[in-house]
Amino acid sequence: MSNDKTPSPTSFEASLSELEAIVKEMESGELPLNEALEKFERGIALSRQSQQVLAQAEQKVRILLQEQGQETLRDLSEDSELK
């Protein structure tokens, strides 16, 4: 059921855009079962690819912070303001 003919998006943003389109199509409830399964499979692949890209970006940030002497990333708290 793999859809190897579909090229991988070239960027994180393209992956996210394609994933959003897939979600909209699936939420419509109008896809035949076979097509819905193919879209679901593609969505899972895009999600995994995006998670890998985010993990790589986080690792790069960690490296840059370590180079500047800051050892850890801090989570944003719900009450903190971004300025």
C-alpha cells in the first residue's frame, strides 16, 4: 500500500502543508476507504519525517547553546511572555 511515487516534500514547511491538506481531505469523510488508507499512510510518513527534522533542529540548537556555555534548553512556561 506504500505510495512510493509521491516525492518527499523539500522542506519542513512543505511537509506540514501537505499534512494539513491530507487531514482536511480525511476529515471530509468523502474519500473511498482505499484512498483514505493511502492518505493515512502518507500522513504518517510526513509526520515521522517532520519529527525527524524537528529533532535535528533541536540538536543543532543544543550544540549552539553548549558552544556558548549554556548547558540546557528550558521549556517555556505557560505564564511566560514572549517578547
